[in-house]
Amino acid sequence: MAKIHFFSNKLLLPLCFFCTIVACTNQMRTHGDNAAFTAPADSATQGVWDKIKSSGELIFATLSGPGTYYEYHGREMGLQFAYVQHFAQSEGLRVRVEVVHDTVELAELLKSGEADVAGVLLSDAFLQEHELLGAGVKDSVRGAWAVCAASSDFGELLDKWYSEDVKKEVEGLVREQTAQRTQVKRKVYAPYLSKEKGEISQYDAHFKRAASTIGCDWRLLAAMAYQESCFDPQAQSWAGAKGLMQLMPATAASVGLSIDKIFDPAENINAAARVMSGLYKSLSDIKSPDERLKFMLASYNGGIGHVRDAQALARKAGKSAQVWSEVGPYILHLSDPAYYRDPVVKYGYMIGSETYNYVNSVCERFRAYGGEVTGMGPRGGESSTPHRAEAKRKRTEHKIYTPDDPEFFKMQAE
């Protein structure tokens, strides 16, 4: 007969404590890693707005466009984006933007829970067809924002937030931003310091040194600087670009220039040269060095993503994606929804006229400074590299890199 062992109180209490710990641990595992910080019984019935508030993030799905959302020199803009920013700030939330190509994709994101609100004015017929709720920003003719049917609590909050006062405030802010968008606080200096002496600016020595590190004509840097800042080293744009070469702080940081040195002329020019070199290398699929330099200028101004979009549109239309004269028109087209919402376009709307005109203006000024626009290299006029030693001395040849040389735009290690 088996013996039955009885535990004393001294052994029983620790054993009960141990069993309780094990049971709690198993329960936490069934509810996930954060079960100790949530209410396991109520999490399934938690409202959509409560979940948004708990996450601290509002996912805003929209279409690209000037009236919805776009990026301008790294700054997020657009009327509907301004509205969602206003709401998010009032609730202490951050905004994550998801840009899609069409309204059907918007509806799918809402239904799947991958987006919280669709920031596009959708018609009543569309809302009914896709079983969505209109909420928040509304227009009696064009429609309303949308949330999924299960988000009625969130929709009610959006309706309470939106008012004529909010509309007046946000639209006024957007008008002000649009008016200031192209403004640069700068002093305007003459495009020549001394045309007779061939002196363009007081920063010529900096341009020459920076140009020598990437193998380009220093007058190209001078032409870009005048276009960007009119040779004012303290220039600042509304979007946040700074210095002679109008570098955005994030761009400057990406090439090793700290914000405390961004207004230093030499540092700013050197950093811009590194940006140019990086862009030129990224465009290595464009085989003609002359053409590649024009694409580099467009990328410096408008972003390489938009340039790639214009190439994709040109290619789709049967044009050459390697020739600026055939791609440039599609830079302009990226201001047209028929083009910036094309499936081949990844970066959406841009103010294409600014970038298109920038390339033309820099090329024209470069030619005026004595550069060779066709080759965009140091083939015409003065070069920062001497051609040969003085007469009556032993002749010494120096290599002058042109866009036809494989070394052209090759960055030297600093």
C-alpha cells in the first residue's frame, strides 16, 4: 500500500506561491509580451479611437497632389495633410502618411485596418459602395473624408473637430505656405565680381578647390550658387535650405556637414560638391556624361526620385530616358494628375516647372561664365587646373578631366 505524505504548512505556502507565479506566466504568454500592461478581458472590445490614442500614431492614407499631400524640398505639404496635422496636434498624435494611387486602394487600406482615415474627399456613392463612413473634413459637392464602418467612435470625434473655424484656419495657413514656398531670405549680389578680370565672386577659390575634388568645372558650382542664393552665404529658404548652395540640414548631415557649420562658405560648397558627386554616381545608368550632368542638376534641385519618375514616364511613352530633352517635359508633367498618379510614378506630385527651369537657368549662367554647356565640363574658358607651365620653361602637361573621361566626377577621399 502506497504511503500518503502530508505536507506541513511550511512547505504548502511556498508551493502555492510557486503555482501562482507559473499560472500568471502562462497567462501572460497567451496574451502576448505586453499582456501585463493591457486589460485582457477588454482588449477585443476596445474602440478604434482608443487604439489610435494608445498607439500615439494616426495613419493617414491619401493621394498625391497639391490639394492632398506632397513633399517640397523635404517638407510635407498639401491641404488635406494640413487638416490632418491640425487634428493630430490637437490630440497629441503623430501622423504617418500612406500615399496610394487610387481611391479603391484607399478603401482597401481602411477595411484592412492598415489606415485609420482616408484624407481625400470621397462621394456619397463611393462611400456607400465600399461600406465606409464619411467623417471629418466635408464638402457639400465633392464629398468627405472616410473611415471604416467599425470606426464610428473615431468618425464622431472627427465630426466634432471639423468646423468652419478649423476650415478658415487651415486654409489660411496653406495659402500662406504656398505664398512663402519659393521665398529665400537673402541679399542679392552681382553675378560678377569683375567680369574683366574673370572674377565671378569672392568665393571663387572655394569653388575651385571643391570642383577639383569631383572633377568638374568650378564655374558650374558658381552658376549653381548664384541660382541658389545669389552668393549670399546666410541665405535661408522658407523650406529650410541654408547657405550658398541652399542645402537642407538633413542633406548636409548625410554628407558630413553639421548644422553649426552649414553657413560657412567653404564647408557649404564642399558639402554641395559631395552631394553632386553622389547624385552623379547614382545616375551611372545614363551613359552620356554630358546628359548625366543635366540629370544631376535636376536631381539636386527636385530630388532623384522625381527624376526617376520622369524617366519612367518618358520610357513608357517610347521616349529615351537617357536624354534630358526627352525627359525634361515629363518633369513638367509631374504637376499633372494624369501623370503623377500613373502607376509607374513612385514619388507623386512635384512642382516640375521649378526643376525644369532650374536646369535651364544654371546651364545658361554656366555658359555666360565661360563654361561649355554642351559638355558641362572644363573645356571652355578658364579652368582651375593649369594647362601648361609658363613659356620658356620645361613644358609640363596636366590632365584636364572632361565628361568623356571615366574619371569625370570621381570623388577623391578627404
